Amino acid sequence: MKIALIGDSLTEGRPGVSFANMLKVRFPKDLFVNLGKPGETVKSLYSRLTKTGLDDDFDLAFLWIGTNDVYSKLLNVKAQPVVENLEEFKEVYQQILEIVNSSSKMVVMVSPALVGEHFDNPSNREVKELCMLIKSLSAKEHVHYLDLHAVFEKALTNETSSDYISTNPFRVMFDVFFYKKAEKIDQLSAKRGLKLTLDGIHLNSPGAKIVSDEYAHVIKNAIDQNTMVPLALTNEHK
């Protein structure tokens, strides 16, 4: 299978631990095309895809975007344009989906996971709104939906995490350059009091494994059955 991984730095795998690399180990016979780009928002992703286009022969495409539309509001510097409201997010997301749909036999719309490991913070309330919007779009467009926000919330239910969120872009860049090995990433994550992320956003080893497991469940169904299970119910396979 030829599989597109479309998204931002979480998909690219820097900073933090790469779930995409985990998938490559699990599925050595399949071709993964990593189309993650740091700082990507829905507007910048749409601009990128309209300029570069997509290969038109993907068997499966994961579209994971939206985290930076919330996270960038916490940063001093905004590297990419951000939508002004949910309606604009919906419009741009639908345009992205048209491009991805035309290039792939199967598409999975993936919700943002989290902005900070405290799910009652204002940013995660915004994330929840995006999740509801993306889920409603998936039903309207008859595209499969993977709710990573719910998966991460469940994983952290009985955990005690700090409220650490890295809001200094220079700190994020420092982590990119000086924390490349999983062991060191996980040590820094623990030092910050976090369980699934390096900095409240990007993944440590346990967080990357969660995403890898969820994506792998989808891929296995696509390989074994050549069909897709209802991914809005993805948590039921656990």
C-alpha cells in the first residue's frame, strides 16, 4: 500500500518521537509518504497542497491538521496564517479534503489530539470544538474519522500531568536540535511532569505509540479487508 501522512510537525516527527517511523517498522512492505510540515495550519496546508499537489495514487491518506490553529494562539510568533473562526476553518478544511479525496482511495480525517495535558484548559476546549466540527464534516462527506482527542483524554484519565505547555518558539527549536533520541526526549518529558508529550503538544515515546497503534489499526483493516471500519468508533477495538 502507498500511504500518505498529511499534517504538521506531529506528523513530521520533530520535535519529539516520530510515530511515522514506528509505522514504517510495523509495516515494512508498505510505502509511507510523510507530508508533515512544522507549524502547519489549515490555511498554510491548503496553500501548500494547491502549489505542490498530491500524488494521485495513494491507497490510504491520513489527514491530521488543526492543532496549530489552536496552539499558535499561545505563541509569541505566528509562523503561519490562522483562520479567524470555526466557519473559516470548516471552509478551508473542506477544500483540503477535496484535494486529498481526489488523490486517495481511502481517507481518514484525524482530530487534533491535545494542547496541554490538562483537558479542562481553554486550549483543549477549543480543540474539542474542532473535533466536533471535523467529526460532523466526516459524516457529511462520508469520510472516516479518527478521534485522537478522545483517545488521549482516555489515556490521561488516571494520570497526574503538569500543565506545562511550551509557548516559546525558541524553546521548541532548541528541543528539535538537542533532543533527538527517544531516551532523552522521554527524560525531558518526565522532568516537565508530562506523560504523553514532550512539551504539551509534541509526542514522547508513549504518545507516539498511541498514535502509531491507532493508525496501525486502520492500516491493518485496509490491508486485511480492503474496507474501512467505522472509525468514529475506533476506541472500541481496545
